[in-house]
Amino acid sequence: MKRQIITKSRSLTEETEALINKQIILEGESSAYYLSMASWCDKQGFSTSAEFLYKHSDEERMHMLKLFRYVNEAGGHALQPEITGVKHHFENLREVFELILDHEIEVTKSINNLVDHCFSIKDFATFNFLQWFVSEQREEETLARRAVELFDMIGEEGIGLWTIDQEIGKLEAFAAASSSGQAMSGQ
């Protein structure tokens, strides 16, 4: 087993720092993916979905920066991720939101692995810091799942796509209500 090095100037192990830097890459990719998707939606005339995705691109960058600052404040060295291979063309609006759901599930798994690691090495400060991300990922997954469900509930024929685009803009309110309902019920 690799020896964990903690010095007076750092409170993160090298392994934890490396895992958080991997998470920083995922959050950076999320921001880049959503920005690319927003541009595609704009070009296709899905203006509400585009605004939704522009906002989420900014939010994902904020998640990346939150992790970035944590690593540096704990004496580590956060690394700016190199983002390549971002997809710019999509078959349809449904594909955009299906890809988002798949990606958010991947991010959730990564966060859970990071939390598990911190718990197992008794890094409770980082474990506690990551609880915000655990809650945030539940919201992100729920939002993405609801977006995909719109395609099945509304259908894509006729004015279906236009209606779906409009409903995407209402998902933020749904997520906020859902989160506050869970908080009130103690879930």
C-alpha cells in the first residue's frame, strides 16, 4: 500500500488530491459539454433549452472552482483540466438530454467514490466538504431525468419539440420544489 504523505503545509493526502483533481476534470468537462450543447440548441432554435444549458455550464464551472479552491486551501495543487473531444453536433434535442443524464450519473458515481475514499481514510474535513456535492448531484440527476421524461410524456411530433423546449425552462422550479420537499420531510 502506498504511504500517504501529509506535511504541516498540507492537509490532503496525495491520493485525495489526485482524486479531487480527477473530479475537477469531470466538472470542467460538464461545463464544456453544456456550453457546446447550448450553442447547438441556439442554432437549432431551442432557445429555452439553450438558456437552461448556458446556465448549467456556468454552474458546472462553479462546481469545478469550488473543488479547485478547496484543494489549494488544503495545501494541495489544483490542476486546470485540459478539455478535449467535446461533441458539437447532435442528432436531436432528445440526444442532448439523454447525454446529460448519462454524464450526470457518471459524475454522481465519481463523487460517491471520492466520498467513500475520504471516509475510509478518515479525512472528515474533505468528507464534510463533499456533502454539498452529494446533495447537488442528486438534484442534477433528478433534473436530467425529468428532462428526458418530457420526451416520452409530450412526444416529439407536431408542436411537441416546441412544448418540450418550453417545459425545459420550468425544470429549475421543479428541482427547487423537489429539493425543499426533501429537506422538509428529512430525506
